[in-house]
Amino acid sequence: MYDFKTNLNDNRLAEEAAHGLDGVIDKTDPKHSKHLYGLVVQYEDIDAGGIVYHSTYLNFAERARSALLRASKFDVQYWLAEENQGFVITHIETDYLSPAKLHNRLIVETSCLQLGGASALLQQNINSYDGGHIFARVMVKAAWVDIELGPRKFPEPLQMVLRSFQPK
């Protein structure tokens, strides 16, 4: 019997596998940085009709928001574990413009449209990989809270991250 155990001791294969997992920060437009997160529609993402199930777009958007924070070096785990603070979604609105299908390559493009002291409005477009088509647009209002005490002002490092994704 063949042992399929992968040798990751030199870390090269692990690095190749992990390359791009957090997406990229697109700074090509000096007026507006965006976070770009790539994914491929998998079999688990589609319904019996062969198109992406409507709630799956919300999963794609959530993964992209998490990746944006990692790519920006904001340590969410620290804030949750040590400060007892984190994000809550207070409102979400999705426009389904056309269906994505199995094996479509997608890019979730995230920008911050509004930034308040304790809340932010993010826009996430779920686009075709080549950028020629928008499948869905997700508008997300997120608030920063202390888990026990309620709304809190965004910590300065997080304000800097979100500000960097606002149009200038």
C-alpha cells in the first residue's frame, strides 16, 4: 500500500499550497486600494440546478473579509482572545445579478465605502476571474463590539486597515 503522506519538512510544498490564500491588496489605483480574493466554485457550492446556491455568496464574502484582515496583518485572534472584542454583522444586503456555475473562477473585490468610529460599510463584488462580469454585490455593515460591554470604537490599527480600502 502506498503512503500518501506529504513531506512538508522543507516547507516549500506548504508555501506553494498556501500561496495566495489571503488574496492580494490591489494598490494599482492611487485613489482606491481594494482587496482581491480568488476562489473556484466547488461542487459543494452549487444546487441541484448546477448554479451557486444563494447563501454561498455570503460564505464567499465572509471568507474574503477574513482574508482581507489577514493580508493586512490585523490579528483578529488576539482581539478576540485577549481584548474580548470583535466584529458583528449588523446588516447585509445582496444583489444576485447572475448565477455562477461549477468551476467558475471568481474574485471577491472588497472596498470600504464608509468608516465610522465603531462601524463600517463594506462593498464586496463577486466577479468573474477575468473581471468582465459581476455575479453578486454584497453590502455589509459591520460593527466593532466588546463581547460583554457592547459597541466600541475601532482600535487604531483596524481603523488604519479599513481606511486604506476607502476611496480617496
